[in-house]
Amino acid sequence: TFHSTVWLPVCQLVGPPIYPYVKSLLAHPELRDLWRLKVYQGMGGCGGAIAVPDLVAMIRANEGEEGQPDRVACMQGLGLTYAVEAIEPLKEGLRDPDEKVREMALEGLLEIASLKKTETIAPLCSILIPELRRAEKAKTRRLILDSLRDLTGVTDLPDTAPAWEEWWRSNGGKIE
């Protein structure tokens, strides 16, 4: 599709200089619903940390059932920022009443985790370890476990929340 092959890679390649243009697309009178959602993702892809407040504002402006598609796209956009500033709003997204929004919030956190930035490891572990206990789907549990192992380098723990919680407590958040 155009989005996956052109739009998002261009946004990510050009980065923050194109952010004002991408954001301005939201005001275009002919913007269709599908493209509005893609603009949110593009804002995250090119804006980095500067996009976080705008995406959070869009999430708050689109509460309720009718705003679900917008919140999903904004969660994706937050993950694509790869910014430390996006961690807290994504954490809030884990408590959204809509399951798809919660899934996208988790995916956004895992996207940020994939870069393994030093400043994101402890905050992400403090969010992901409790999420491991809450995860009901096997796929979700596997994604969280893989991210925790990748972030921490710990590969010898059982696949259980209590084991990871004990490890986190006994290591005081230290990553070895």
C-alpha cells in the first residue's frame, strides 16, 4: 500500500523538518478518514518527541467509542516517535476501555523498546513486567517476554510474571 511503501518511510526519512507540513494536513478540508489516521502515524514517524503533545491532544479529543480509530492511530504514532516522552501516554493507553487501543499502546511501547535506548530501559521494564501479569493472550505474553529479554539481556528466567517481578525487585531496576 502507499502508506507502508511511501508515506511513512518518507516521513521517517525527512524527520522533524517535514512535521509542520504533515500536521497541517489535518486541517485540509478534503482529508478523508483513512488519511486522517495515516497523518497521525506520519506525525509520529517524522516528529519524534515534538509530536507527542499533539498526538496526546488528539487522543483526548477523541474519547468514546466513535473516537476509537483515532486513538488507535495516535497510539501507533506515539510508538513511531521512539521518544521517551511517549512512554507515559502509551502507558495510559494500556488502560483505555477499547481492546484495540490497548493493543496499539502495547505495540507502541514495544516499538520504543526495540531501540534499547538506555534512558528507556528502566521505565519500560517497570511497565512491561506488570503488563505480563495482566496479559491474557498468549501472543501478547510472548511479545512482552521477548521485549523484556531483549531489553535486559536476561534469558534464563521462567516465562512467568512472578519470576520477572522477583528479578526486577532483587535487581532494583538495574540492567546487567
